[in-house]
Amino acid sequence: MGFDDRYGQDVLSGDWRAAGRKTIPTLEAERDLVVELASNGFCGAVVGVEKGNVVLEDRFGARRLFPLGHGFLVDGEAVQLTAPKPKASTGRTRTASGSFAVDNAPARVALPSRIFVEGRHDAELVERVWGADLRVEGVVVEYLAGIDDLEAILADFRPEPGRRVGVLVDHLVPGSKESRIAAAVAAGPFRRDALVVGHPFIDVWQAVKPARLGISAWPVIPRGTEWKHGICEAFGWPHADQADIARAWQRILSRVTTFNDLEPALLGRVEELIDFVTTPGH
């Protein structure tokens, strides 16, 4: 005679405590992931993982360590942070610019050609991302402290085939001083062997993606306020003198490790200049 289990499955069997409990997803603490502490609301971007702790940096540059695991929010949802898994080797390594690295290649003797940029910060950013490529090609980057005298600088340098000059300028937009200077060079005596290109940003600082600083967009600075001072003030950073501005730039530059940290509007222009100065003129 069959037995009809009128009460169904034993309610105490299995993990009855977990019934109805929401599963908290696991997320790797990848660099630049923005997370919030559920306990106190501290919000910051992941800048590293050290000995079982995640290092978070807030928008003011303050860094704090928290144990990996539960207690974090991403977009308002609870997550469990874990250390990132080691990336599988693809065989060939890439430089910060994304090109394949040339193993054990000595730096070439500098070419006669040059890339000129407006200021020290531009030069440091180009070095950070394209430095390895430029050393392989033998290209030297120099900064000019402004381009108001660019035509005179070119007249002194005298570009020619095999001795070309590429110039990267800030804020190259229609109607700007920079656009007039670029047009004059393009129509001048060195137009075949000198190329001026630029990005639309007020300053090269803006070429760093805002997400790398834990913000959604760069602050808009009112006219009449010196732009870098205004940026530092908006971030709550010291900005009393040039030393403060230099420290602010180093803080921003520290968030750049590869070309993925920069806006395409800058990437394309630098690559264009490298191609121009490494290709013999006709």
C-alpha cells in the first residue's frame, strides 16, 4: 500500500536559514571602481589592493584602507569585494600607449625631428603614456612655455625633410588664439615639415578622464578665475601658490597609467604627431 506524504518535504532539511535571503554578488576590486562604505557613506575609487585590504581614494585625494569582503555598495547595491584575479599573460606585453613593447631594445639616438608641447604638464603626460614608444623611435619632446612665439621658434629651428616638427597645443578650437597661430604655420614657409595639432580642452589636465578622479565631469570654472586655481578650489585642494598647483597636477597624473585613462581627443593628436615626425618629408 502506497504512502501519501501529505505534509511534503521536511521544512527543517537543507539550509532553511537562507530561505528568502538575498544573495550579495561578488565583485573584483578593479582599479577605478567607485564604491561606497555602507556603514558611513565614505565614497572613493579603488586605487589598489594591499594585504587583504582595498585602498580607496575620495575626490579630495584622501586614501583609506578597508578590509575586502562585505560592507560595500556599488550604485547603491550591496556587493562583496574580492581581490582581482591575476591577468592571464598574452605572450607579448604592451606599452602604456597600447603598442606592442619591443623587448631589450635600446633607445635610439635622437632624431633631428622634434615634438613641441606647450608646457611641462603636457610633456609629463606625453612621457607617461608614450615615453617607451618615443625612446624606441628616437623622438625628443620639448616644452615651450607657451606658443605665442611659435613662428619665430620654427624660423630658428628651420624644419625640413628629415628634420620635422610636430606641435601639440591646448584649446585648439575655432576662433581661439591657438587656431590663428596654427593657421599661420599651415600657410607659412615651413608648412610641409611643421604640423600643428591640438585638443579642445582648456588645459591638458582635462584630457584625463574625469572618472579616473572619481567625478562624472570636470568642474566648470567661471570666467575671470585662473583655471587651475579654480579646479583646485572646486576639489578642495590647496591652491595658494605654484607649488600647490604642481602637487595637484602630480595627484592627477598619478591616476594615469595607460592610454585608457585619457580622452580620445588627445590620443589621436599625439599619435598623429608621432607618425608625422617619424615619416620622412617629401
